[in-house]
Amino acid sequence: MEYEIKYKPSYSMLVVKLEPNESISAESGAMTYMDPNIDVQTRRREKSILGSIGLKLLGGQSFWVNDYKAQQNLGEVAFVSAPVGDIETLEVKPNQGYIVQKTSYIASTQNVELDIKWQGFTKGLFGQGLFMIKVTGDGTLFINTFGAIDKHTLKPGQTLVVDNFHLVAFSDTCDYNVKKFGGLKSTLLGGEGLVTEIQGPGDVYIQTKNLREFVEWLWTLLEPKVRSRAR
């Protein structure tokens, strides 16, 4: 499959050229344009119906993906992510999978499997959700970030503590544990809340911007106008 990531690093767009009968799966709503000879089919993202329901009700994100397949001729389709940021490619192999934040998934090639990795009852919360997406198989995964991508390669036994709102993805060879940041006072007043302690070996991908902080900053600009209109 031939692809290009244009307009890096701030306004990235993934452009894919599909050979006849070649397909790519993408998050619902990520498509910006496509050739008319591409057929689109919608399906559940997870193998399990319980995983699908959980993602919809608890994750707040659609549990459907669209499969884009070129018909008789070469076809082109493009995808973008919702936040302003970068797009990265991760190579998925039978012995090399990833755990990915549910909001970071854009698209994946054939033979890449997506499933839900439940977290709420064993290792804590990830950001505001109870789970992340577990990616396995053999192919290419496309992820997006809010801000730039910061990659860390951990050696066996090496540990990195990451704020959950900055965590994008990590290798499934890593061990991990979600915990409160500092004591109760730090958790309530410090802003970070929950962090993930990740232990190598494997790669960790971090986004340099925090979407929650961006929303809070945006509200400081909007709140005076909202209050003035409410009077």
C-alpha cells in the first residue's frame, strides 16, 4: 500500500492510494475525501459485542469503523484526526503489538486486529476512559496526537511515568500500572490526577500537548462571553 503523510507536523493528513481490491480501515468520521470508485462498508470495531457496547457507553467514541476498498481501478482516500497534531505510523507484527489510546486511532491496514483491553477493574483508569485499544496482527497502524510525538525506547526494567492525558501508545511487551499522582492533595489540586507507570522493554509514544488543558484554556476565553449573554 502506498501512502503519504502530508502537512506534518501540525496539520497532518494521511493520503492512501489503494490498488484494486486493496482496503484500509479507518475510524468513523476520519475521512476527508475519496475517489468515487472506492466502496465503503461499515462494521463493528471489536470482535466482541460486549466490547462494542462498552466502548460506546463508557468510552464516548463510536464503535464502528469504515472499510474503504478500491474497486476496479486505483483509488485514493484521505484521513485526518480531530485535534491539531501529528500522525505517526506503527508497524504491527505477530510478536509486536501495541496498546493505544482510544482517541488516537485513525486507520489500519488489512490483517491488523483491534480489540478492547479492559482496565477499570485491574489496573485503574486511562484518562477519562476505562480501557484502551489493543492492536495485534500484521500490518500498519496510523495514530494521531495532539501536538508533536515524543518517542521513548525503554530497556528491560527501565520505567517511565506518563501523565494519562499525554499517553498515546506503548508496546504490548511493556508492563504497566495506573496510579494516582502523588497524595490525595496532589491528585485533587495538582492537575495531573492519574499517571501510568510503564516498564520496558518496548516503545512509549507521548503527545506534547494536553487536550484537557487546551479545553480549560479555551473556556477561560469563552466563559466571560457566555456569562454576559446569560445575564
